Amino acid sequence: MRVEWPRNSQGRAIMSVDEERRQIELVVDRLAVEHTTVSHDMVEQIVHEVHATFDGGVVRDFVPLLVERSAKRKIAALISF
């Protein structure tokens, strides 16, 4: 199944707000599975805190990827103590 993304005036695919939220929840799930020594609630909190730092950004296409990378570093720092 192919996903049809909304497009901007130049015909470039853009991520919808709902899709971004869905992707962020997938990030939470992936990181919770990857870091079983950290509670799911803590992973969720970290991911949502990182996601909030991107509020107001114009280009949203890579936000889920950037959130995942940053949250992964924060979780790694948390468990290294």
C-alpha cells in the first residue's frame, strides 16, 4: 500500500500534523522496545520533551527522525549513570 502525502504549492510532499503525531508515537514504541531498562512512561516523556523543542519549526518532514535521534541520546545518557 502506498501512502499519498499531502503536497505543498510546489507539489512537494509534506507530512500532516496527524502523521507527525503517529510517527512520534512509533518513535516512543521503538525506543521503549530498544531500552527495556527504562520505563515506557519515561521514554514517552523524553520523546515528547524533545518533540516540543521542534514546536514552531516550519519544515516538519524530518522532525520524527530528529526527535528519535535526540531522544536516543538522552536515554543512553540516562542509563549510563
